[in-house]
Amino acid sequence: MLVLSRATGQNVWAADGRVIGKLRDLTARLGVEHPVVYRLVIGSRRGLTYLVPWTAVATFEPSEVRLRDVGPLDPFLIGRGEIPLEPDELLLVRDVLDTQIIDVVGHRLSRVADVVITRLADGGLEVAAVDVGGAAVWRRLGLRWLSERFAGRAVDWHDLHLTSARGHDVHLATTTAAVHQLDAQGLAELLTRVDLTSATEVVKTVGPVRAAGAVAWAHPAVGRRIMLGLEPHEGAKVIDELPEGAGEPACWRSSPSSDRGCSPGCPTTTPPASPPTPCWVPGTATSCSGCCCSRRLPWSCSTTSARGWGSSPGRA
């Protein structure tokens, strides 16, 4: 077993015995339960230099990495700017190490102290888990004697959701990622722990049916926050799929400057000349004290439900 923090940083040797740089990062492509290392990122004092495929590796040890005789390394040069990654490819140091992850099984938000890598029978490397325990932190600080006093805590790679920008996007785009396997309660736990932008992206990715189940499970404050973060037509689709008895989320009220106007009879703004736009939530005309428009300011409903949606008429 290897850990990422000790596997990176060592010299990388070419087949002719030259040191071509230091191992700065490893990449992995998602799409399977436990991804394998796909490429090596090699750097020098001038920055990142080469992006070398795993097939070019002869030996990989914590002390050194040696490449096969693959000829000139020019095809693997990294140009200036962003590293050219595949759509489902991650950088393990940049996108995983020291970032926050959500344990979708243990329902915890944790910071990655290290990445656990195992060797395969064919010599490849598999990303097995992340270590979120205190022992890994002290070990990386060089205090091995202190790390032995703490227990490690590993989260299986298949049971986590990455919150780094690249990690979050790739997980949403990969159908085998944990977010696509969660039930309504698990999805609600995930939505509770990510920021609003990430939560709305998850809702749009999983679709209105699964999103509605998660919103119904979530705390009313979480559900209201997510619904107000969605575009009106997206929010309406989720509300249409809410389970029977879940109630309706807080209504949306526009400022007078809204270009969409409000429902006929709204006492605070000018009624529109035509029926309300898709942002109007079905059923809110009689049950809410406000109106639903593009600004989406919180406005509470006059009815409540067992799950706590809404409140008495007035501002939420």
C-alpha cells in the first residue's frame, strides 16, 4: 500500500539515467468504482514539465520512479496554461489532497489528509480510499512518533463526493460516482453539506424526480435555500415532483423592478398583462401571501405541512 504524500516528490529517472524532474502529481480517470492511476505529472524548478502516461513507467517506488525507453519526451511536454486533462480525469494532489470531501455513507464533511493507493496484480496503481484521520496529518508533518497515537480513518473512494471545483464537476459528470447512486435521504444529506452553487448543480444533474425526493427529506431551511437558488422554471419542475404530503416550499416574491411582473392581484407590484411566466409555482395563487417572480425573494406560504414547509403569511 502507498500513500500519495509519500509517493510524490521523488526524482523521476529517464531510461538513459537522467533525472528529468520530480513527481508532482498523479492523475486518475473516474468511471469505475476505484480508478487507476492514468498519468504522471513531472515538474522541475521552472514548473510542470511532462504529462507521462502510466504505460511509460518501468518502476514506481516511494524512493524513485523510472521510465521505460519511450524515445524523446517531447510528445509529453506540458505547454503553458492549464494541464490538458480528459473530461473524467483528476489530479490527485491538486483536486483531492487537502481538500474537503463528503462521506456519503457516514454523512460527514472531512478534509483529506492523504490518498491511499494500492498495487494491482499487473503493476498498476489503484486509488482505494482517502485517509481523513489525524495520524496522516502528523505523519506528513514528520512526526511519525505522534502519528502512532492516532488511529487512521479511511473513506472508500466509492463512498465520497469531492468538493473541489474540478472534483465536484467530474463526479457529477461520471455516472458511476456516489452522487448518482444515493437514495433520497443520502442525496438530502449531500445537499445539506455542499455550498449553494454546488447544491443547485447537483439538483440539475440528478433531475427533478430525484431532486424532489431529496428536497422533501432535507431540513426545511435547506430545501428553501436550494429552491430559491434554482432558476424559476427549474424550481417549478422540482415542485411538480414533490411527494404527496411533502407540502410546498417557500414561495418566491419579486421586487417591483422585476421584468416579469407578478400574479394578478399582488398588492405590492404591478400585475402583468399576461398570465404569470413559468416561475409561477402551481397552486401558489391562493395559498401564498406573495407572488412568484424572477427575483426569487423568500415569501412564506399560508399553509404548513408535516415536513415543515412554509409558515404563517408574511416574509420567511
